[in-house]
Amino acid sequence: MDHDLRTGEPTVPGRLAVSTVDYHTAGEPYRIVVGGVAPLSGATVLDKRSDAMNRLDHIRRLLVNEPRGHADMYGCFVTPPDDDDAEFGMVFFHKDGFSTACGHGTIAGATWAIDSGVITGPPAEPVARFNLDVPSGRLAVEADVADGRVGEVRFTNVAAVVRADEVPVRLDDGTQVEVAVAYGGAHYAVLPAASVGLAVGRARVDDFVRLGRSIKATLAGHPATEHPSDERLSGLYGVIFFDDDPAPGVDGATLRQRNITVFADGEVDRSPCGSGTSARLAVLHHQGRLDIGEVLSHRGVAGGLFAGRVVSAGPDGVVTQVGGRASLSGYHTFVLEPDDELGLGFQLR
């Protein structure tokens, strides 16, 4: 019997086999496709995202749907970069489609690239530095490396900017809240959890999901969610509920906050959300609560921490840096048999 050299699996007519390496960043999963999928086409990673949406949505569905995934699954296709000044690119996906930015995925993808030898450097160099391309733009990455192990990974994001402040939103129960809308590679609505009568934590996740869906639906098509130069980057991606963090956080932090981010259609980010942290930094700087160089300790609902800071400010917004750690969680070959009655899988929510 013939074998597929990419997966080691017996070649069966009609069988689909896709290989992945899985990481998590502060508890948020990241499924990196490494075999069984044809390369994406396009001049830029943003173009390749469009190609993935057109040609590879069945692969996305296979990997995120049950029984192989779950409602909060996340992953990416690895691609060539936009040009030779970056090492590689990533096209992000989740249970509802393809996102334009993903900070936890950037941290996990950079860790994988060093672990797998995609990125190499002098053995004695304690920090690996390189660029990678994502749909929202080019990111500068630096990763601490000691004894062959990757520690914290920090990425300098595309410019983050507050699109609108104090936007009124009427909730399903008739009450009104105010949100800021900020961009950090994707657009987020940002509001205190207390404004909806909640505190960030695991006990009320279902309530946050319901409210996040409601706020996102209300702001659909709002001018503040429009990208000024490329409509493919427009739209509200997530809703960030935050409050102060009572627990110790990142050493030397000026502010300690925690958040729960509800993105896509009710998907909950277990991490502090990397692109959301950039958006949060833009809001804090805009409000005068965080100066250039000061550190935000940002805790996710699973307990993991990101460190964020504003590096510089200019007419196009603020440049931010976000750091965290990722851990390897598994190697997989996912198979779809031609007679599988569930096909590409299902979602229960």
C-alpha cells in the first residue's frame, strides 16, 4: 500500500489527512498546520488569507469543529512572507472564519519556528530577532532563548489606535453602556466589566459570551470599525471586558488588569488576547493612564499573563510591544475518512 510521505499514513482513496503541531499561549490553543495542505496563493499574507477563505475553508472546519476541535479552537496556515525581510507568514483561523491578527498565535508561532528550526541563529545568542508577516502587517519579534528552550516572546505590533471613545451601546435588556473602539490589528470594543454588572472571572463566562455577542451585533457596520485603507481589515472582531487585577502580576508593572475577550461569534480567549492587549494599550495611553515605556500586566481568564507597553506614539497611533510564553502541547495527524457520516464535523454552540 502506498503511503503519504507528509503524514506517514496509508494512502486511501478519498481520505484527507492534515498534520499539525499544537501549542498553547497562556491557555489559548494554537493549531499550526504543517502538512497535508497545498500552499496558499497571493502576493501578501493578507492576499493569502483571501485565498484560504476561498479554497481551504474545509480544512479550517475540519480542524476547529468537533470531534477534532472545539468551539474555542484556534489555528493557522504557515505561508511564505511578503518579502525577504521576514522569515515566514501566518494566516489565522478560528471556528467562525479567518482573523486579521492574533497575538497569542504570533507568540506560539514564533516559539514553534525556533523549536522546529525554521528560525536559526548563533547558538550563544540569548535573544532571537526576526520579522514575520500576518494579515494585518509586519511584526518584529524577539524571543528569549536559553539552553535551547524558548522563553518569553515579544512582538512589536502594527500601529494601534483608538477609533472612537464613549460610543453608546444599548444592551438587550434596554440598559446603555459606553465602549471605546480601538484597533490593534483587529478592531475591539473595550469596556469595564463593572459597567455590565460583572467581574472578570470564569464563573460568569456564559454571561460575557451573551453580552459580547450583543455588543458586537449592535456595532456591526459602525464607522469606528472601518479600516481607513483596506476594507478587509474592517469590522468588529472582539469585545474586551476588563477590571483591575487583585493578584500579583508582571514585575514592575504600572497597571495590573485582567480581561475576558469574546471574539468571533462567542469564542472566548483563554489568554489575555495579544492584539486585544495592543488595543487596550492604545486606550490606556489615550486616557492618560499609561505613559510610553510603562508596563501593563494583563491577565487572561485562564490566569496567564502578558506584559504590554507603549513603545512610541505618533500621528498614526501608538506602537506597542506585547510579550508572553507558549508551550508545546501536541503533534497530530487529523484524518477524514471518505465515509465519515459527520464529514467536516459540527458545532454545538
